[in-house]
Amino acid sequence: MRPLFSRTWGYILILLLLSLPAIAETNLELENVQRQFQRLDPDNKNTAALRNIYLQTIDAFSQADTVKKQITDFKDDLQSLPGKIDQLKKLLIDEQKKVPLSTPPTLQLSKLELQLTQLQSSQLELQQNRSKFEKQIIRYSSKPLEIRDTLSALKQENQPFENSSTTDAQQSLDTALFSLNSLKIQALNLQLLVIPLHSEYDRLRLSWTDIELIRITQKIRLFQDQIQLLRQFETDKLLRDINVGDDSQNRPALLLGLIEQNKTLSTQLRTSVANTATTAQALRTLEQQQRLIQQSYNVIQQQLQLSENSFGIELKSFSQKFSNPRFNFDSKQEIAKIRLREIELDQLKLNIVSSSVDSSQWSVSSINELQLLQATSLDLIDNLHLSYSRELDDLSKILALQSQIQQQFKKGQTLLTEYLLWLPSVPSIDSNWPVQISKSTQQQIRQGYQYVNQLQLRPLQQWLRWLVLYLVIASVCLLLYKYQRQHEKIWSRQIGNVIHDKFSRSIRLILLAPITSLPLPLLLWIFLEKVLIVDNPETSVLNQLLSLSIWIYLILCCWLRRPYGLFISHLDIGEEPCVRVKNLLLPLFVLGVPLIWLLLYFDNIPSLQLHSGLGRLTFIFLALLSATFWAALWKVSTLHELKQASISWWQHAKLWLTTLVFIHLSLIVAALFGYLFTSLVIMSSLLATTLILYTAFSLYRLGVRWLLIAERRISFSRARARRTEILAAREKNEDIPPLEENYLDLKSISDQATALLKAVCFSLLFIAMWLLVKNLLPSLDVLDKVVLWSNQITTASGVISENITLLSVITSIFVIGITIFAAYNLPGLLELLILRHINLTPGSCYAITTITRYLLIIICILAGASQFGVEWAKLQWLVAAMGVGLGFGLQEIVANFVSGIIILFEKPVRIGDTVTIGGVTGRVTKIQIRATTISDWDRKEVIIPNKTFVTDQLINWSLSDAITRVLINVGVAYGSDTDLVQRLMREAATDNSRVLTDPQPEVFFTAFGSSSLDFELRFYVDSLGDRNSAIHEINQQINNSFKQQNICIALPQLDVHLHRQKNQLSN
């Protein structure tokens, strides 16, 4: 240290000598600049630039004063820190020589508890100081690098200025900036000298804090033990002093009950005091475990941050030691039990206080004994409350520590996984690899032999009930298996039959497979978990995974069974691919499951030799087995592609199978080079991805089957309803009613439902893959850490800031896109799920789907906007303003929209109706939410806004009754036989087949015209299409009849009378 101090003092003297003239010169320059600045007129705009230069100069001098104070502080530290370091070293030597406290002082319980509280407060303060010192030491380790970078930048900037400046003010500014940079360089150089001293001083303070923490922790333990002994002693004394009573004498039943109650309370008090000691010991163990985990996490975090070349082998070894903590008891359950006991004690105390006893025939001694026993009960209850409160306090601390330990463990595992994934976890193979395999194999064989020899069976009484339960479950599974075998053939033959085929049968096959496959894995699980004694929790988990894997294999075999299995019969998958996959699953399962079980077992053993030798060899065998499985599916993929006419490039199975084989071979190469952990993670990801894709594919095929069944039933119900209409019309000798046009044909329903099914399956697949990759690659959480902007939101507690991250934006866009896509395909889904089960007209169905679509789009946009930080409290004013604007600017469009909804629900017009509106007559061909299309008699399509149908006069010729009245006016000449005219006109109407007999045709003599006698024929036709034909035929008949009877149809006549004047006549 002395050579270091000598060099340090040399630097200080040099810097002091150089800084004295600079300080004097700086003061003179500052006074000169201030005088010049005060002379300038602040209102003169011409001197604004000069004033700005002077202000910059003054600011530079002010910063220089601050830097000078820092320089002074650094010099003081250089002078004082060596002495402090020596003094602290001596103090540490003295502290280490001190003899630790062996026994606490003999004091009263209350004073010991007070001192314990003070000691715990001091311990907390020391722990906070320790954390502060550790952070300072870490900061000092990286600080010199930053200072040197800053020094390099300052030295490049601090070049001497030339004296050719334009003005004196500019020269003063340049001089001030040069002086400021020189002072900063001097301060940084001094700081570089001070940092090692500060770092050493803080390390010594950290060591002293550790010593004090150890001493105070020991003292706390001694005090806790002493307090526990005193509490136990006082409890025993209390129980000795308290007279719980003797039930041997002949006493009233009430006294005997109180005596038993007091004995029970005494037992509970002893148990509670003993439990307090147990929880205190558990709390100490957890505190020590929490400190070890925290220290381990800090160490590994510092190594990963400071070391540029991290070693994955050491990290893997550390991760195996950094095991998942396990706790001996459930704190939450114990807390719940104690609170329940406290409630029972409160109820018991209330009963004792409020009880009234009829002691009129009791003796005085019995009454006194009753009072004594009741007082004893109350005293015991109070002491029990006090003991329970202490126990609850310790259990609450234990619960908090357990939560902290679990969180710290998860953080540590996440940190290790992030780094281990890209680093080699074992050494690369060399000539010593066969030796490692041999040694690790021999070691595992010996351990396995010892484990088998140590296996013991549980007593028969412990697992007999499980055997009985297994027999019951196996019987039920056997009955269900027989049921499945009896019905699966019938179900398979009825597929495609619109009447008998049901989707529930496919669901039954899905559910029956796990149930009928349960006996064998359940028997294995009972034997491994309930019959054998398994002390190792890791082995118990592996046994459960083994049973689960057997169960999954049996379920898959049941679904792939031919010819009536789920995949072949119900999901319409080829028989040959299913048989091929089923045959390949047998060797994959028989060889792969033991290999996976060994890899999981080896992962719990912290042995580098085992992982480098036998563990790596096991992984290579498993990767080769998986690659062989994918390569064996090549033939099946070829047959599948030949059956399809044209497929996209990404639908070629050979491409994906080749990729999978290549990936597994690459993983073998990576494992040989030491990346065993990375290869295991990638292979587990591939396995999970395969299961996810398999599940998504199965759900999609199930959805397709449900759609086919629903579409067939919709088509069948429509055909049956049409057939019923035709038969009813034939029975009534009526014309066949026109087919009512549906707004959604069967093809549209199928296309929309299929698109929605694909969207749902894709969304589920995307979410599952995201969760998988997020769990395996914690570094992807960076999306939730990228803050794009912040938003101020108002809550009950006030205004808080909410960060809008990249993940929330991506999620919002994804949800909005999926929802809008679903909204446009909603009609088909609603028709399949709901509307086909309700007796509604096509117009009502169309209105419901349209309104639902718009509501869904609005809700999804509002929900998506909330992800962007847009609150409804702020958005509602914008919506209100837009509503007002739309009300004025788009009122016609809104009116047409609302009118369309009214038309669809009230149905004043229907598709196929003949209407007259606004001088246009024609047949309604299309009704939409904004306008209605009418085809007139010239076959021109006229688009009329829906508002017109609601507000204007509308004539619907076929709304409720298609019968219409026809009027024919005929005029005959004066002098004609009116009775004959009436008879002939009536006969012309009654003889026509298009004219209805009820109501009967009528003929009226309506008026004496100017040149004719006017008659009117009134008759009815049953449809609008018969009007023109009936008028034509009846007019022909009337004309022919009148000709035969010489009745003249009057024509308009004009009589012209010419009058000449007398003078004109005389001329």
C-alpha cells in the first residue's frame, strides 16, 4: 500500500501546483465577464447574441466551481481514506478476536422480547447496509471503464483555441470552456485514483457488516431459544397452577363437562407452544435458505454481467445445484386451521360468559367450583389466543419467505436458461469419451442395483383400498369397452346418413379412448406410487411421467384402430397412413420412453461425467430414433400427395419430413460439440410442437365433420319444408307457392363456417406456439419490455402512468384482425349454431346476423383501442361528437340503415312480393340493410332506399292475401237492353276459369254518360299474375257476345250545330 500512497501523493502535489495559477486567473476572468454582461442593455436586440455568449461563459465558470468542489472532495478522500482503511482493518481484527455470546442475559420475558425486537431491527438495518455496499462495489468495478471513455472524449475536445477569435467575448467563452474541460479532466483523473480506495473501503465495510450480521444472527437465535424456554416454563407453570378439576368425584354433569373442556384447552395450549418452537425453527431454516439462494443468484448475475466469456459447463453445474426448493408443510393450510380454532375459542368464550346455570339445588362448594372452572377456562382461552397469535405471526413470515424463495428460484432459473441455451453445457467429445461412458454406466448400474435392493413394499392396509378402487375402475372400463365394440361398427356405417349420423358419436369415441385405455397405466401408477415406498420426489415425478406416456400411447392406438377408429372412420383420414403411423409408434414408444425417462433422471444428478458420457449417448440414441421415425413416414407422404391434384409448396410433407430429419441429425452434431442442453431444449420443443400440431389438426378435422353434419341437416330441413309446402298446395288444389329466397345459401354458409373454423384453429395454434416458445426462450419477454409510449389513466387511487409495450400493440392488432375476420364470416356460424334451431324467417335471420356483425366490430375496435391506451372515458366524447356529426352529415344513410332493420323485422315487403311505390311497380328481388332492389315489368332493376318504404305510401299486392279485384268499365249506346248487357257481362266473368266464384262477379249500371250507358264489371282473381290474362280473356268474351246480340259499344260522339246570322243570310 505504501508505494501506492506515495505515487498518489505525488499526483496530488503536481495537480495542486498546476491548479493555483489557474484558479486565480479564473476568478479575474469571471469578474470581467460579469461586468461586461451588466453593461449591456437587456432591451437592445442587437446585443442579444453577445448577451448569450456572456451567459454561456458565466455558466461555464459556474460549472467550473462545481467541478472544483468535486476536486476538493476527491483530494480529501485521498487524504482520509488510507487512514480509514487502516483503522477499519484493525477493527476487523479486533472483531474477529471477540468471543461470541454463548448465553443470553437472564431477564424477564417481556424485557427479552423487547431486546429481541431491537436486535431484529438492527439486523434489518445491517442487511440494508450490506445490499448498499454490494451495489457500490459492483458500480466501482464498472466505473473506471466509463471514466476512461469520458477522459478520451474530453481530451479530444479540449484542444487549445487559437487567438484569432472574432470578439473578446468569444475568446472569453473559449477560455472558460477550455478551463472547464481541464478541470473535468483533472477531476476524472483524481476519481480514478480514489475509486480503488473507495472499493477497498467498501469491501472492508462489507466484511465488517457480515461479521456483525453473523454475530447478531447468533444473538437473535439465542434470545429466541431463551424466550421459547421461558414461554414453555410459564405455560407449564400456568397449567400446574390452574386447577382443571378432578372428575373422579360425584359432580353435576355441567362440572364434569367443564373439567373435560379445561383438559382439552390445556392440551391445546401445550401443543400450540410446542408448535411455536417448531415454526420458529422452520423460519430459521427458511431464512438461511433464502439468503443462500439470494447470494447464489447475485454471484451468478455478477459473473454473467462482468465476464465476457461465460462458461456453460460451470453454469450447468450451478443450475443443478440451484434446485427447486421444497417445503415441509403447507403454511396456508396451517394458518387456516389456526384461524378456525380462534373462531371456535371466541364462540366458546361467548358461551361461557353468556351461559346461565340453574344452581338453586347445588351446594356452595359446587357453585364455587363452577366459578373457578369457568375462570380457569377463560384464562386458558386468553393464553391460547396469545399463543395462536404468536404462531400466526411466525407462519405469516414463513409464508412470505416461501413466496420470496419461489420467486427468487424462478428468476435464477430464467437467468440460467437464457445463458445456457447458447453455451456448451458439457465438454466436446475426445478420446476420453468412451471412458466417461463406461464409468458413468457402471456407476448408474451400481446405483440402480442398490436402489432395487432397497425397494420395500408398503403395508397391505395402505394400498388395499387402492386395489379395490382399481378393480372398480377396471370393471367400468371393461363395460365401456364392450359398449364401444358393439356400437362403433353401427356408428361407422351411419356416417353420411343425414338422419342417423350424429356428431356426438365422434365425441363419444374421443372420450371412450382415454377411459378404456386407463387400466394398464393406472395399475402401473398404483404399483410405483402406492405399493412401493418412494422417498425421492424426483423419482415419483418420473414414475408419473412413465404412466402418463403409456396412457397416451394406448389412447393413440385406440384412435388409430381400423376400420372403425376415430381417425379412419369419423375424421376421414386414409386407412394406410393411420396403420403406418400406428405400426411406427410401437418401436418409438418401446425404445423412446425409456430413453426419455433416463434423460429426465440424469438431469437431476449433478455429475459432469454422467452428462458428458452416458447422458450424451442416451440423447444421441433418442435423436436417431426420432430421425428414423420421421424418415419412415416418407412413403406415406408420397401416397398422400399423389391423391391430391395440386398443393402449395408448404403443403409438401416431404419438405417438412426432410427438415425434421436434418434438424435431429444437426442436434446430434451439436451434442457431440458440447451443446447438450441446447439440443435437449430444441428436441423437447419439437416434441411439444408435434403434439400441438396434432391437437390442432384433430380439432380441425372434428370441426369439418361437425360442419358437414350441420350442412346436410340444413339442406335436408329446407328440402323437407319445401316438400311440405308443395304437398299442402296440392291437397288444396292451389298453385305451388314460389320458393322463398334465403339470404344465405348453403355454399355461403359452408364457406363462411370453414373460414371461421380455420381462423379458430390457427389462433389456437398460434397462442399455443407462442406460450411454448415464450416458456422455452425467456428472452422473448423483451417484447413486453419495449415501451413505445406512456399513457395517463385515472383510477380510484389517482392518476397513474401505464406503459404501452410492443407486446400489447401486437396483441391488440392480432385480436382486432381475428375479430373483424370472424365478424364478416359470422352469418354462417350463427346459422349453424343458433338460427337453424329457431323458427325464424330468412329476413329476421339476416337482420340478426347483420346487427351482431356490426356490434362485434364496434366492441372489438373499442377493446383494441384500450390496448393502445385509449380510455373509454376519453373516447366517449369523441364518439358523442362523431354521433352528432353523423347525425347531420350522414342522416340519410343512417335513416336507410335503421329502415332496413325495420323492414327485415316487420317484413312490410318480402322477396318475391309485387309492390308499387313512387310510381314504380315490380317484383322485390333483394333486400339489404341500406336499399331494396325491385325488378319492374321491363326487367329493369330499380334500387330504392329503404327509407322510402318506411316513410312513403307502399302498395304490396301480395303481402297477406294474393287475391285482388279487377274492374272492367264498358259503355253501350243509348237504347240498348240494359238487362241483356248485365247478363252477358256476368256470363263472360263466370265462364272464365281465372275468375274466383267466391266472391262472385258483380255487374253494376253505374252512370248515364254523355254518349253511353256506363256499366262496371267487378271480379276477383287469386294471383297477381292472372290479372292481365283475365282482363284480356273477359274483354274478348264481352266483345264477341255484344256482336252476336247487336249491342253497340258506344263511342264518344260530338254534335256540332252551325248557326248563321240573319244579315249573313240576307246577303
